[in-house]
Amino acid sequence: CFDRDAEALAAARLRLAEHLDKVTFVQSNFEQLKPRLAELNIPALDGILFDLGVSSYQLDNPERGFSYMQDAPLDMRMDRSQPYSAWNTVNEESFEELRRIISLYGEERFAGRIASAIVRGSRPPSTPRWSWWR
């Protein structure tokens, strides 16, 4: 079981409790599949079942910060041990970087307008406009 989310792995451990002798749990990104399999001395696989995406648990749990439907801090980290969250992106990235992210990953044609609104809404008024640019 590969997952970036430690809570998902814990849930999988409970669900697969009677099969723990046949299961290996790895907290890692799927990008690291090949090197992590090599570390585990697993030279080949017969098959792989991928579940790529956000789970309902992550969306429904307010402290995970994935949903705008609940009043909670913006987080959105799959791996909560990582220090950089969506809050950091919204509050610390430049207009140009926000525009790039929204355009590239959100395929949003109004990325510039959205990035501009985020910058206006997330920076304290007393902060000089240039101080948050990188």
C-alpha cells in the first residue's frame, strides 16, 4: 500500500488487519514507486491497482483543509508531515506564480483575474505591495 497520507495508511492497516502478513505499507508519493520497490527488494509486480485522488475522508474532515464547504484553515496537504500547505501558496507566492499554477493545473482561462483577487484578499493592507514578491 503506497500513499502519501499517513491517515489513509492507518485506515488501510485496520481494514487489512487479517492480512498484515501479506501487505507492506509505504508512506510515499507514487512518483517514488520504482525506487521504493527496489529498496524493498521487490523486482516485479503482477499488477497494480491505483486509487489516485482525494478521498471523501480528506474532503469531509475539516482539519484537512480540502473543502471550502467548512470553515477551517486552508491546508490541502496529502502528506501532513510536509511543512508547505495551500495556505503558504495563497499567502506567500507571487501573483505570477499563482497565475501560473491556476492556469496550468486548473486550466483556468481567467487565472490572472483569480490570482489578482487572491493577492488583493490575502495580503494585509499594511504590507507594502513589493514586500511579498519573490
